[in-house]
Amino acid sequence: MAKPKMNEMKAMLAATAGKATSGRPVPVDAPAPVAAAAAPAAPETLTSKGRSGTRAGKKIVSIYIDESYHDELKIFAIRRKMSMEGMVKHALNEWLAGQGMPPAA
């Protein structure tokens, strides 16, 4: 399909001005939608690979569990004022200690 020329594009835009995609007229003087203000980014020190300094040199470990079990773990973590990540790190370190290995996290 050939690319439309600039004059053709201007003509198409002029023909559709004041109409919504449904074909109903739209007030021409309607205010433009306001974009949500972006939250200011937290200052982070990034490494050369673009990771934050706390994640540099680390790999992610993830598992899939049943949704109901995930919900129970989340409740368990909230009641103990822990993050899910902190709780899983603690459990992993306890298991490693039982194996005679140093903590991983």
C-alpha cells in the first residue's frame, strides 16, 4: 500500500475534524485530556547494566504456586510486617543452614 502524501493526510484530518470515531460530532473547543502526573522517580544508583545497586550481581529466583497458597503467604507476611521477598529469603536461608551452607541472601 502506498504511503499517503502530506496533502492527502491533511485533507483526511480536515474531513474528520470535530467527529469522534463513532461518527458523532465532538465539540471543537473541548478541553484536551489531562495526562496523569508522573510520580517523581526515586533516586537510584544504576550500574552499567541498568540495574539498581542493590540488585547488581544478583539473579532472580521465581516459583509458581497456587493462588490460594500465595494469598495465605501474603497474609502471613503482612501480619509479621515482612515483605514477601524478605519472608522467602528467610525461608531459603533457613533451608540452606540446614544443609550446612552459608546464607544466600
